[in-house]
Amino acid sequence: MSAVRDNAEPLAIVFEDDGLVPNNILPFLVYQAVVKLDPKQPEETIENLFEANGWGGTWRNGVYDYLHYHATVHEVLGVARGSALVRFGGDHGQELEIKAGDVAILPAGTGHQCIKASGDFCVIGAYPPGSKMEITRATPENHAKALKTIPKVALPPADPVTGKDGALMRLWR
């Protein structure tokens, strides 16, 4: 039994560079209610899915309540429990509610910040192989540096949800 719903197609949003948060020309992707969670082990369901598709370095936590982005790595966030209102794309971006079973894929440079979360909110994060995660705050100096590093971040070998033939492979070309 697959942990992923059939014909999963993500919502794709391109966020503009706002001068502080670089964002990316690649679209931010959100799969809604895509993962069929094992009610006893929802975290493991997502971790196993990401690892099976070559995304590793998994962690369990929430989303920071301050605006930040990652200039050297793409990131995937899979919601195992609860829900949260997260602003993606920086202060001029979009607030989205993400909930258990949803997966958000953030191309390098995508701003994100938790606005509010349920008490049981738990997200699983992971990264494609060969990249190092660094947390970058939205400052003019960091923005200038990020514009140099973001274009060098390699495309992932597979979509963390749907694998080598997944939507990310089509939408990020």
C-alpha cells in the first residue's frame, strides 16, 4: 500500500523577489492531503516516504516563528500532526494553512515563517542529497549573498512525494 494518494498534483506558486527575501524562479509546491498517514506513526510515514525518494537529513519540529529562508538548499516540509498557518514567500508572500498529510516543497530562497500553529503541530523536514542547510535571516546583506548561491543549488534527483516521475521533475525544469 502506497503512502501517497493517487494522481497527486501540487499547487504551484512563484513568489517574487521582494528585495529582502530572494525566493526563487522555481515554483513553491504544496501537495494537499497527499500522504496517507499511519495514525499510530504519522512521523515515520513521512520520514520513510522522503527517504525512499532520496531526501534525507530528516528532522521533526515546527516551523520557526521568524522570517527565514535557506539559500544553499531546497527543503521539503511534511505535516505529520496538527496544522499551522505559515507565511511563505516573505512579508509580501502568501499565508497558507498546512495540515496533517500536506507536503510543502520550498525551492532554495523561499521565505517561510509560522504565524500560528496547533499545540500538536509536528512537521518533518528533509533535504535532497549533497546540500547543507543554513538558516538565513532576511537582511539586505544576506539577500545579496543569496542571489549568488541560489542559482547554484542543484535540482533534486526526485520529487520527495512522488519520486523520479513526480510533479517537481516537470515543474522545476
